[in-house]
Amino acid sequence: MDINIEKIPPAIRADARENSSGIPLILEQTYGIKIPKEVLKVGDYIIAGHIVVERKTVLDFAESIIDGRLFKQAGMMKKYFDQSLVLVTGDLSTIDNLHPHAVSGALISLILAWATPVLFAKDAQETAFLLWLIAVQNKKSVSSELSYRPSRRPKRPWRHQLYILQGLPGIGPKMAVRLLDHFKSVVAVMSATEKELMNIQGLGQKKSRVIKEILSLPVS
């Protein structure tokens, strides 16, 4: 049985506090994505288990620059997820409690110092569209992730184990470390059930299912 990646729906989790924005509802009604709503420890949206999105209104974006919260959040996202980004809803020109140079400086710091891209959307509809687009683009890249690993094989056993785990679909360097830290060996990871894989921070049900399906596929 072959896995048709295109038939796997985009996986998006949303923080329950995002309900008031209307964005999760738009994702469900417009794009047909069933979104589990929960209180997320990091970020506001998690896409495919390894992309975290911090969604802010322009007012909250400005306030988080002033109180330093923005960069703490950026640090947490980079610590626990392979990819992270900040998505700002609204018009930056409406910010009147912060000098434009401070806003520009914060944007540059996010992009260069924290390697965290920043996207802008004019309203909830456009925000939902961007989240959907990120999920779709990620889904298309899953098959290429199967074969992406550094060409030079590592010599140290621990790094060789990480190298092997990165051969699994959607498993980047940080997720490989979390898997090895939790299960202690590559064999234990491969033997883990779908439910056990879902206990790992950043691994959702959809990605865990794809991993198990890949591992159980017979050679054709």
C-alpha cells in the first residue's frame, strides 16, 4: 500500500485562546481543516507537529516588543520546534505607542538573531489563508524530507543515531534529539506505538501515523 501524501489533510492545532479571533473557525469552515483546540504551551498554532506560529495583533505585537515578551517567545519556539514564525494580523502603520525604528529593529532581530520569519496579514481571513498555505506547502515537502539528510555520515554513535532518525518523514534535527532523549535508542523509536510517539512534544497524531505507516510498508 502506497501512502498518498496529497490525501493526508493538513494538520493544524490551535490554542483555545485563539477562538475569539475567529481564525480557527475560518480554517474549519473555509478550508475543511478539523482543528483540535487546546491550551498550547508554546505558540498559537502548530502545523504538522514541527512548525510553530506565534500569532499577534498589531497592538499585542507592539506591546510584546515594549515588555520584551516577543523575544522570550521567539526563544521558546526555537527551543522546542524545528521551524517557527511570527504572524502579525493588522496594519503596522496603526501602531502609535512605539517608534517605527523600534518596530524595524525588532523585525530585524527576529529575522537575523532568532532566525524567525515574520509574516503580515490584513485581517483574520488572510491570516487563516496564510496558515492553510503553510500547512499545504509543508505537506508537499514531506516526501522530500524522507531523503534529506547531510551527505556526510557522522562518526560519533549518538550523531549516527540522529542521522538515522532524520530519515523518518517530517523528523528534523531537533525532533530527532527529542525522540532519542525520550526513547533512548533508535530501536525503541522504531518500535514505539502511534500513541507513544504522540507523547513527544511537537509530534501530532497525523505525523505519528505517517511514521508508523512508513515503517510498516512492505518492500514493493
